[in-house]
Amino acid sequence: MSTAPFTLAAEQPCVMVVPWHDPIVDAVGFDVRSQYVELFWLNVLGPTATWALRRLVTGLDRYPLGYELDLAETASMLGLAYSSGTSNSFARALQRCVLFGMSQPVPDGLAVRRRVPPVAARHLSRMPAGLQQMHRQWQVREWSFNDLERGRALAETMIAAGDDPEVVERQLLAVGVSPAAAAEATALALAGRA
């Protein structure tokens, strides 16, 4: 993969979007649509880049090997202005995704992470104290057996009812299941359905 900056040619109406396979981040990272990203990466990426990243990954759900992204149409779907070149809000959002390691340039397009790494300490240090405290709670990887079993039972019920995995994890957090137990319970419930 290239480390060159991502640029859009003035006449370029589309780019290819392909998955960025990174075994380390894929093993320890967080789904782009997870509450972790909403709470912590949003503060770093900004809302426009976060939504753009989610849209790119949603396309990979439908086309896992990659797809052609119509730049103007996608920008419009996100409520963003788009004009040829790099001086528009959508192009800047794509640049931010590259700048913060969520995507990287490849020939004719972008490789995009489906799972993102934990937020780096340098970014955490700039966050409000409340977010820093919440992140410390997310880092706790311990949970009681009862917390995990309760979370798993709830997750299995929600998934059987047709709820999306990111909704399941969010609901588990809302009812008081610890972040680590909620993520593990959701993964176990999904594995049980496979």
C-alpha cells in the first residue's frame, strides 16, 4: 500500500474503495460503526470524516472485494457540497481519513479500514476529562462471569430478533453491561449464529 497523500484529479468522478487488511488492527480494533468510534474517534476525526468513513465501510459490506464510489453522489447523500478537486468538504473528509490512518491511497482509490485501532494517547490527551475517563473504562478488559452471561443472553435475544450487531452492543451498554463484556457478548452471540 502506498503512503502518498490522497489527491483527487479535477476530472475524476469516481474512486475505487477496497478493504484495508491489517491483521493486527483487525484483531484488536473496533468496528467503524461501533459506539467506541462514535465516542472517541469522532473527537479526533470530526463528524464529517466519521460519517464519510462509515459510508465507505457500508459499501464494503455490500461489495466486500471493493466497489466504485461516485464522489458527487456520495457527497450529496451525506449532505455535503462537492466540486471537482480537493477544495470541498467531502474531499477534505476523505483527506482526514487518510491523515488519521483510517484509509490509505491505493492506485485509483482508497483502501479503507473496517476496524479501527484504539485511539492513540496523543489524541486522548487532548480530549475533555470526561471522555478520558470514559476511555479508561473502555480499556478495562475484565468483567464478571455474570455480566458476560447476562450480556450474552440479551445479545442472543436481540440478534435473533433481527437487530444489527452495532445496535446490540449499544443497547447492552445502555442497560449497564460493561464495555468489554458488551463487545465480547455480542461477538459470542454472533459466533453462535454462524
